[in-house]
Amino acid sequence: MGTATLTIDLNALRKNWRRLNAMSSTETGAVVKADAYGLGAARVAQTLADEGARSFFVAVAEEGAAVREALGDGPTVYVFSGHMKDDDSLIAKYNLTPLINSIDQLLRHAELMKNHPFGIQLDTGMNRLGMEPSEWQAVRDIAMRLGPQLIMSHLACADEPNHPMNGQQLEIFEKMTAALSVPRSLSATGGILLGEEYHFDLTRPGIGLYGGLPFSDADPVVSIDIPVIQIRDVETGESVGYANSWRAPTPRKIATVSAGYADGILRAMGPKTSLYADGVKCPIVGRISMDLIGVDVSEAEQPPSSLALLNSAQKIDHLARNAGSIGYEILTSLGARYDRRYDEV
Amino acid sequence: MGTATLTIDLNALRKNWRRLNAMSSTETGAVVKADAYGLGAARVAQTLADEGARSFFVAVAEEGAAVREALGDGPTVYVFSGHMKDDDSLIAKYNLTPLINSIDQLLRHAELMKNHPFGIQLDTGMNRLGMEPSEWQAVRDIAMRLGPQLIMSHLACADEPNHPMNGQQLEIFEKMTAALSVPRSLSATGGILLGEEYHFDLTRPGIGLYGGLPFSDADPVVSIDIPVIQIRDVETGESVGYANSWRAPTPRKIATVSAGYADGILRAMGPKTSLYADGVKCPIVGRISMDLIGVDVSEAEQPPSSLALLNSAQKIDHLARNAGSIGYEILTSLGARYDRRYDEV
């Protein structure tokens, strides 16, 4: 087989959710947007529902429809982009709960779906999604009469626990929601780690479920193994790959493996990244191609038939550092060509 | 609707193939690996078959199966990774033509599928795929008796027309294939542009079909429009997005649009990239999030309901330059969440 294998450890996913749930003083939901960070929203949502999650979060209504189909009736499926134009039929059909971001969206929802559940998203300083304090003041009474199920905001700097922005946003959120008897939510993974005062009534872990920072105790969820197509001997001074960018300093054994940047193995990570032959680090040589990568397997104990990109030694945040990116982008970049397998013992 | 729209202009695709075909002195094939560089292998292959392409190239047998299902019987579907272990049933069922890369693969093919069509891939200096001159010398007679349909190699530096590597690889390819009466192929898009001596019997354009460099005359094939979720006023000194990385130098109007790096809009392109409101350039502000991007729309003539990331003014190679990447990676990164539309007048 020429395609690489991407294995999703559902036990690790369950364990990560349980640990974040144990840290949360209140209800723990799950963020499954972007196809559960590329790992398959249907299977991930089903697994976490089985663990006890009852509140799921997606980016757009189309994603919500897929999650609802996977989960059936019961859990709440919240949509971060809120009530977008022409989304009323999807929202109704799949019983989605839009998180209203603006006065425009509030008016749209009130006009088209007055009795359909919704939540409110407030901006507490990130200037990305949600109503500003002044807007909220203007429409709060109207919104409250419509009966929101949840009021939420999002932290801009929660991955840096000592950032003063965290406390500022907490204070603004408290002020904007004081004396309202509606469940509240402020924290994703980073906010859970900041402590109980950030938890309110519902937390929304995402990256921590999938094995990424800032949840440094997370179990890795994803592993990737890439088949070797062939191994060749390269003499001193010979070049490998596009633009002759790498030259062999001594005679080397070079494996060509069957995956590349079309599989989300970002070109930028090439110069600093190794693959693993059992326990042995084998550096990438030359540029990462669309479907192929050259790897120096000279130190491997025997000619490998496959090499690991993600394993217990090399996690998504290692690749992120190598690529100048973040673990979130490493996950969501993993493409559609993998043979995706779900492991559950 | 919250999802962004990715439109594939099939007329531009046809036109690009026709122009590359007109430049090729011989048969012109089409590379449709990596799901036709992310644009949908089935629809792209059908369109190019309708134009007259009869030879298609994919990276792995699984991709070949999908292309064969789209095309039906007739065209040849070549597999660059060759005859991988356990691929014989896919190769047989979908009548794929593996491009044998090594003596191991040749033995496997001869043992399992002696009478099934195959091609030979030679390494002429890239040290990536194919048999080395010494290996080829050792097995050439055996291979020729098995009757390959094609002998091919791949250029490492064809995107740089003056690179001495091009002439060296041409010379090695000539030597390795002299006096063999088998059709030969050396050139992808870059090689087509190098001139007739590089064309041999079959060319294999890829990126040029999809509107990318080095085919500078290519028509753009992809456009992307992203819906605006909301627009807010941001005061001087307020920050936008994660980690407070951008602060408003003056009062600005900031739109939040519904797409992000989970859609393959690489985080790395953020600082240098703008979106377009009709003709007006609107710079990205703050970090690109997974599903959201902040855009300064202060200069737009009216509040936009959507913004363009790819259009006639901003092409894949502009985004590539902004991200420190190449047009190929921009295309293959575009994710599964878009509403993909095929335009054909």
C-alpha cells in the first residue's frame, strides 16, 4: 500500500477528556470543529458522547449537521459562527444552537426562528467574535427576553497563563454577565488550566482532547506511519530532491517515503524534522515534495519498510516547533489521503 | 452560510491544458495526484479526458482507483509510487499501470502480475524515485523482456530554466534509454517550458494545468470567497486576535471572516496577505485562527458580505510568496470544508 496510515487512539481521546473533565468544576463539553481538528468529527463526537459529553461546538452550521447526524438527538450542538444568512433551514433541520455574534444575527434569529434555542457570544477584548460591551448593553434586555441557553466568550491569551489579558477578559466577562441567570462559558483548554474561576457553567476543551499544548499532560492521540517506497545508496556530494538543496556529506542510505506536503506535512518543517525507524531518528533530507519525502536511514538497524512521523517520541507540538507553527495547525493540516484507523481496545 | 466557497474554473483548466498541449511536440498527459492538487481528481480528470488527455498520473494506487472510476475504461492511469506491497489487487481491479521504481518492485511485479502493463521509472540524479544507472544496467534486459509501456524520469530543477542540472539529467536520461524502443517521458510543466528536446513521447503537466508557476501564462483556476460573520469598530490601541499580536494604529473597521488555517490558509501567510472587497485590498490583522480571520475593511467602499482570498488579482503564487512556500503547497493545503463549485460555461 502506498498511502500512509494515520491512527487515532480513541482511548487516549477518552482519557484526555476525562482528565480535563476532572479538572473542570462544572460541565465539560467538547470542541469538534474543523472535523474534530482533522481527526473525524463523527467518530470523535460519538466517543466523547459515550464518555458523557453533552455539549459540542462546531464552527459552521454545515459541520453541525454532520455532528448531529453522528450523535442523534440529545446533545446540544453549538455553532460558533452563529446564525449566518440562509442558515435557518440547517439550524432547524439539525436542531443546532447558533451562538449569536452581533445585533444583525440577533435580529435575523428573532425574525426567522424566534422560538429556536440560541446562545450569545460576547467579545471581551479579543475583537474576533461576539458582541462588544456597548452593543450588548443596547440589546441585552431584548436578547434576555428571547431566552438564550448560554452566554459565552473566548480568551485571546489563555495559552500563556501569566498574560494579563486573561484576568482582564475574566473581569469584563463577569461585568457583562452579572446578574443574568443564564449558564455561562468562557474557557477552552487553556482556560480550564487557568483554574476554577475561569470555568463558569460549561468548559469547551478542544486541543487538549487531541493531545496538544497547552495541556502538557495530554496523551498523544495521533500517530502516523509512512511506507517506504525504496532505499538507495547516495555517494558523497550527490544531491537529493528538488533544487538540489541537500548534498550527502558522506555516503548515505536514503529512503523515499510515500507522503508529502499534500498530506499536511508542512514544507516548512522539513529542515528540522526526523522520522523514526523503530527508535532511531532518521532526518529528512532535501525538500519535502507533494507526495514524497527523502529520509536518511543510514543509522537504522535494518532497512525499514515504514517510518513514523508522529509517535510517542515525536508529538504534534514537536512538529509545530519545527515548522514555526502551533500544534493546532499541524493537526488540521493532515489531509484526506491517509488511511485513517481508529484504535480502541 | 458559514463555509467559504472555492470555485474551480473548468474552462481555465481546459485552456491551460490546451496551451501546454500546443507547446508539447508529443502526447500531453495530466498529473492528477493529490486529488488533482486538491481540486477534485474525478472532475478534473473527466474534464481533461474530454479535452483529449489519454494518460493520467497519480501518486498511489488508491488514487488511481478513484481516477479509474471517474474515467471508465480507456485512458492509462500511471502510478508514480509503482508496485507497492499488497497493491496487486488494486492494480488489477482498476487496471492501473505502476511505474516500477526499484529491482524489488520489478521482481514483485514479475512474480505477481507478469502480463500486466507497467512502466519503468529511472533516477537521473534527483535521488528520489526510480532505478539508478547501475541498477538499471543490471536489470534492463530482464525488464525489457517484460515489455514496459513507458520509461520515465523526473527533473529536479526544471522550475529554474537555467539550472545546469536540467541538461545533466537530460543527458543521463538519453544515455540510460538509448536504443530502447519504448515510449519515454521526462517532463512535467517545467520541462515542457524547457523546449522540445525535453518532451520525448509524453509530457506530464501538473501545476501548470492548475494555474501555477512556472507556467506564468496560466489562467488562474481557483477562486475563494469567504463570508463575513460580523464587522466591528476597533479603537486605537485595541488588539485583535490571539496573543494580542496586532493593535489598531488608528480607529479601524475589522471584519471577522469564516475561514482559517483549517481551510489551508496557512498561518504563515497572515502578516503579508490581504483579502479583497471588490477591488479593494483589505489586510489581514492579527493571527489567522483555525476557522476565523480578522481583516481590516476600513477602506472598503461599503461593508462587505464576503471577501476574496484568491481572485484575478491575487493568485496562488502570491499567497505562496507571502507564506514562504510554493503554489503547489497552497493548492494542496486547501481543505475539505469549502463549498466546492465547478464553473463551466
